[in-house]
Amino acid sequence: MLVKVLLTLLFLLVMVGVGVYSRKHSRSVDGFVLGGRNVGPWLTAFAYGTSYFSAVVFVGYAGQFGWKYGLSSTWIGIGNAVIGSMLAWMVLARRTRLMTQHIESRTMPDFFGSRFDSEGLRVVASIIAFVFLIPYTAGVYMGISKLFEMGFGVPYAYCAWAMAILTAVYVILGGYKATAINDFIQGIIMLFGITTVIAVVLNGKGGLCTAVQDLGKIASDANPAVNGAFATWFGPDAWSLLGVVVLTSLGTWGLPQMVGKFYSITDESAIRRGTIISTLFAVVVAGGCYFLGGFGRLFPTPTTLLNGRLAYDSIIPTMLSQNLPDALMALVLLLVLSASMSTLASLVLTSSSTMTLDLIYRDKKSEDSEVSQGKINAEVATKIERRKVVVMRVLIVFFIVISLMIALNPPHFIAQLMGISWGALAGAFLAPFMLGLYWKGVTKAAVWTCYAWGVGLTVVNMLMGNPINPINCGALAMMGGFVVVAVVSLVTPKLPTQFVDSIFACYTKKN
């Protein structure tokens, strides 16, 4: 226990110290939200990866999908690396960086407002982002608090409150720069931690070969007469597995907190290096998490809840508590703490900046114009900038408190909370954002329709008691969005040609 406490305190002191160090970079809006658009490939790649993988993946997804699909759940991690990381960087990073700098966009709602010349799109996107990032944040709280409750014997509620306060402190102090530096430190811990844990857990089951053989002796839930499904390449339910791969991999392309990482990267050479670093990080962390979760059935069956469903969120904690000595358990706690605090920081920063810049203050370009015309002086403009940063800091606290309330009274498993969040956000944003970077023909009506499609499908499914599994519903919302945007864009009025050409000029001018 002493080792756990000392390592955790050291970790938290470093995180807060980075926040204090980064205060000088967080005095302006660009500095607080984007780190001055001058963040290198290593910091950006690790910020992307650590924001991607949190306790939601390690505790919620790895446990639940490892139990359902066995070793084939490793495909989820591979999909996360190839689709969610490598292809996301290759397809989105350069164009996102160039266009957002060209139109002076700081957030995803701001992108929609400027790209499609619509304040309405900007406002509604900011509301969607704020509302549906809350359940995802609650899921992260749940994941980390469950492991800390097991590791320290501290009640779940106290753990959740502690994480909320600590995350708020270093994000409020240092903004995006502090988040990026801490993400790098946390990423190193995650890489070392997951490889060590896998080796120790499998060694406790007689090694990799023995563990796979034992897993192959377990009967399928759907057909008890058939053994070995959990040790096969595609598992007992390949189609459902595909839905999870789509949601968790393609979903990142439409999440504001993930795409925002591309706004701040320095240059195109940094993008190339960041692509490689981010992909390798995802292979180790995501692949490792799901590979470990695939052996969940070799351990005691998780507790059955009152509704008759298994407590999937207890699978990974059970595996670890039975196999790891105290020193390694301390490492695991730091691993999950690292993964979760980085994701929490990204989520709360995205939410507060969206609400501040896209709802409360929507006049950045008019302010710049007034400064250039001499209507307001630079000193007044600086005061306005600082006021915005103060508002963002206040909203960080507000967002954290709301998410914490849900985490303390959770209505779903972690995986379902994340499915609802990702389904609505990526279903609404992914298609218009990606196509808006490449295709001049996307219309305002198509973006409005996709908003309604992504949010409507997710909410209706939830209100009806989830007749479609939230994971599969999220995947359907994302893929269907491309059809919606394409079809509606073909039959609705186009934006003025001159306006669209001026937006796309960023890809042809020298940078």
C-alpha cells in the first residue's frame, strides 16, 4: 500500500507541476486551447493516443468485448491502430491543419460555422458536443474509480471526486500545453505498463500457449456444444465484432477532442512523423488491452447484476487483483490513471472551449477586424482574450461536475456510455467534417440533416430501450452519415462558388 500511495502521489505532483510550468502558454485563447498551434509530432501523437485510450478501453471495453469475443477482440485494437490512428492521420491531419488555420477555426463547431457560412450550424454543433461528451467523461470516471476502489480500498465516490479535482487543477492551470506534455509522460507509462501486465498475467496461467489452449476448451454461449470459439481468429460473433471495430476506430474521425489535435501540429513533416508514432502507440496500447481482455474467461465469472446481466466492468479488475503483486498493481493503477486523466483533460478542454468560443463568444473575427480598423485597441483585445480564458476555466469546473454526477449514479455499463457518446457525436459530425475537407459540393442542408441523423438515431434508440445495441447503433449512425450527406448535397442548393473556392484556396497556396 505504501508503494501504491507514494507512486501515485509522485505522479500527481508531476502532473500538477506541469500545469504550473505551462501557465505562461495559457494566457491567450490560442495558447489555452491549441498550445499556440506550435506542438511537435511526439507531443501531438501521444496526446492523440492517450486521449483515444482511457479506462473506458482498459476496464470497460477490453473486459466486455474480451468476454464476448475471446482472442478475436484483438482485432478491435488492430482496427484502432490502422483505422483510428494511421488512416485518421493520413486522411485528416494535413487538410484539417491547413483549412482550420486558413479559416481561423479553433474548434469543430467553429469549423462548421466558418466552412459552411452558418452561425446556426456553429451553435447547434457546440450544443451537441457539450451534451454528448458528458456521458463519455462519466464513463472515464467510472473506469478509473473502479480500479482505484480495488487497489486502495477507497470508496468509489471518493475516487471519482479526487480524479475530478486533480484533472481540473492541471487543465485550468496550463490548458492544452500542459495537457500535451502530461499526455507524453502518461503515454510512456501506458506503453511500459500494458506490456508488463500482459506478461505477468499470462505467466500466471502457464504462459501464452497454455492460456490459449485453456481458452479453446470453453464452450460458446450461443452453442454450448461447440468449444474453441473464443480462441479462433474471428470469434463466436464476427458481425457484431465488426460493429465494435467500426465504432471504436472510425468514430475518432468525428470526435471534437480527437480531431482538435490536428489543429495545433507544427508542420507537414511533423504530421508524417506523428502518423508513425501514433500508430505504433495504438498497436501496443489498444492491441495489448484487447488481447489481455480476451483471456477474461479463464478467471472467475463476474458478478451478476440485478437485471441479470454480467458485471463486465469487474472482469479486468478481477484478472489483475488475482495475478499482480503490490508493486505491479501500483504500476497498473498509474497506467489507468495516466490513460484516464489524459482523456479527461482532453474532454473537458474541448467542452469548455466549445461552449466559450461557439456559444458565449462567437465574434472573434469581428474583434480582429475592429482591432485592424482601430475601433478597439490591442490592450482592450487582450483583456477580451483573457476574459474568454477565465470563462473557459469556469466551464471546465461546470462540465466536470455534471459528468461526475452521472458517474456517481451510472445508468449503464462503461461501454454503453461510450457507445451513446461516440454514436451521437461521430454520427452527427464525421461525414460533414471529412467530406467538408475534400468536397466542395457539401451543402448546409446536408450538414443539418446529418446532425439530425446522428443525434436522432442515437437518442431514439436510447429512449426505446436500445433495441439496437448502442455499439451497433453508433456504427450505423457513422456509416449512414456519409450516405445522408452525399444524397442531400446532390439535391439541395450549393454554397456560392466564390466563397467555396476561397475556403479551398488553403490547399493550393504555399504554406
